[in-house]
Amino acid sequence: MKFRVLGHACLEVTSNSRQLLCDPWLVGSCYWRSWWNYPPVPDGLVETLKPDFIYLTHMHWDHFHGPTLRRLGLDMHMLVPKTPDRRIYEDLKAIGCTRITELVHGKPYQIGPDFQITSYQFGHFPDSALVIEADGKTILNANDCKIMGAPLKQVLERHSNIDFVLRSHSSANARLCFDIVDRGGAHIDNPEKYSAEFADFARAVRAKYAIPFASNNCYLHPETEQFNRYLNLGIDVKRYFEAHGITEPECVVCAPGDGWNDDLGFTLTDKDWYTNIDEHLTRYKEANSDALKKSAQQEARAVLTDTIMARYASELLSGTPFFVRRLFRGKPITLVAHSAAGDTAYELDIFGRKWRKLNAWNDNDSPIQIHASASVFIMCVKQVNWNSLGISKRVRFRVKDEDKKIVTYFTELNDLFDCEVLPLSKSLNPRFVGVWLRRWRELALYLRIAADLGRGREFAYRNYLPLIRARSGALH
């Protein structure tokens, strides 16, 4: 068996002449030119790949990357988790994929001789972790999946000897995108928290090797490059391990092309991507300046119109149940769409099921504002993909401190439409119920967390992990 890390969240595993590729984003950028692979993926790599299967953990664009899938070939055999909705399946069909297999939660799928995978789904926004077993070695590709509690216990009981664990370790969220008007600044994130959670998870599953993964990106767009100072790259995770004396598991940083095989063990690049990183990023941006410029010119012409807004507002307001709408009582939300052709603003009263266009807005009359490029808003509406707005970081939430929770409610509400939980007519069906019944452990976990919160216990991820114990022994 051998594997290579090919990019941000892309893993290639080969065994007995059969090859599996996970989450290939190997060309260009994603999230409207905001995210770029870092370290960069070598030019032309995608043309050298001919996998037998491609597995997509979930529908986020840094994992489900349409341009890369088209380059690989839409006739590839696609494997996806069988989630309560059919969003991933239908989106793959929409771009032209012809062979798609949904993997049932916890049910092994044979890739080849002595080579099988098992998908474990987790999270209300459909995500999955993948266990890969080949030639007596086991890889837990947790990726972005923050699996914990009884669902994680199920994985470890079935796959007790994890050789390699790969997991994310950075801020794929909008925490840095707040302008808190009554606190004089932005909401600040803590990158080290992600390293700590990575380390806790790796130790809890008692892996032999821990590979920082699915967080190897940077920001080159003018709206988001400021966030490069908050990057928490693989080298930062390794430094956290060293600073805290964590030797088991061993933390191994892999750049694109690095990997492991049965004969040689780890094969790693000798290129230093992390010293003088600002210089690397400056050259990287210069190399992609034409793509950034072209994208900016296209976006400048976009305008969020009444017609587009009406389509979005109609579906949102009619499909939101009353018990959810009550959360927004007296809290209208203003969407401000920016464009060189002229800014537009719309007020959404979710509780009252009304919306209107605004001629002007200010912090007093519109205390909860969400700012983004008109082009970005339009794409969120047309693709029913509001979840990407926060991940892209191409958004600004201008609110008072007390109203941060309303923004959270709003983003979570849109997520429920993205993954077809709402309107309820899409989720009240046998498939939805059947998939969740297989994941009953997860429902029990949510009840446990709710009970802990009700008792005043603050949520901490590590409280829902198995006891952290060292594991002895190492592969060569």
C-alpha cells in the first residue's frame, strides 16, 4: 500500500494496482477566488492521475471541486456518502457524472483485493469520515468531519488499529468576518485552538502517525488576503506537538506529492514552504494575478436584482417553520450587495415573512447587516449554497455584540436549506428517516450535549473524545 497527499484535502491511496482518490481540488481556486492550495499543487498534476474511484467526503467546494472533476473525467466512478438528502448525488449528476454510488453509513465497500473503505457520516450539515483499509494498514481520513462521542467510538471499535489519521486544523468558518460595532473591532479567532483539537483527536484515536490535512490553503483575493495572518498550516500543528511534548502519535507534515509506502516509509519534500511565507504568498499571488483580475472584472458588472432577491426570499420565508421564525422576532436582517455598478440593500423580516428593498441603510436603522459582493450573493441564491459564504470569508457581518447569535441563526437556517432539511417537505420522507436511524448514536450524542449545556457546562470538543492514551509502536 502507498498513499500520497496531493493537495489541500486530496488523498491518493494505491493498493494492488487499484487507486482511490479522495476530495480532489487540484486546479485553480475555490470560493470565488478566495481559497488557493498552499503549498501550491504542481502544474499538470491532475493530467497524470487515473483513479479507479473518487470519494467525496461532502459538498464543500474545496472537496467537491467541479473544475478538477471535469479535468479528471466525468465518467469516473464517483463514491459519495449516503446522506439524508440527495444533494451531493444530484449535484454530481448536474455536472455530467454518469457513475455514482452512494455508500451506506458504516457499511464496507470493496475497492479491490485486500482494499476496502467504510464511510461514516456525521453532522447536521452532511459530512463524512472515511476509513481506508489496505494491505494490513488503516487510514482514518477524518478530513473536516468533527466526529466524536458514540459515533467515534463505533469507528474505533470496528477499526481498532489506526495507523494514519488525517484531519483538518484551521478556521473554515466566518468567525473572523465580524465587525462588532459596539466593541470596536472584529471577532478574533484563536488558531492554536485548532491545533489543540487536532492533537486531542489524533491522540484519542491512538494513531501511529498524525498528518495535518484539509487545511493547507491560503487566501489570495484582495478581500480575504488579510486572513493569511491567521493561517494554521501543518507546520504550525507540528510546532504545537513539539511545544507540548506530544510524541505519540508522531506528527508528519506533508506537502503536495509527499506520502508513504510499504517499502520506504515516508517520502517528504526538502523544499521549505514555511520560512519567509509572506514572500511565497507574494509570488503566488503574482503568478495568479491574471485570474484574479479577470474574476474582479466579471464581478464588477453583477447587480443583485429584485427578481433574484424575490426568488431567494420567497423560498426562505415560506419554507421556514414558525418555531424557527420566532428566533428572528424584532431582528430584521439587511443584505448589502456591493458592486461597481451600484450597491443594493434588502431587508429580510423572517419572523414577519416580509422583505423590502432599502434606499439607504445605517447602523441604527439596520443593526444587523451582512455585506458581500453582489456576484457572491447571486451565486449563493442560484446554487442554493449559502454555506460557502462564510467559508469563503468574502463576507462581513456588521452587528452589535448581542446580535452575533442572530447571524448564527441566519447562517444555520440557510445551511438547512442547502442540505435539504428545509422546507420540511423535503426531509419528511423514508430516506431521511432511514439514514438517521442508522446514525442513532449521533442523535444520542446531540441529546447528551444538549443536557450538558442545560446544566451550564460549556461545550468543549475534547469532553466528547475517548480517553487520550499513548500508543506504542511505529511503522518503519
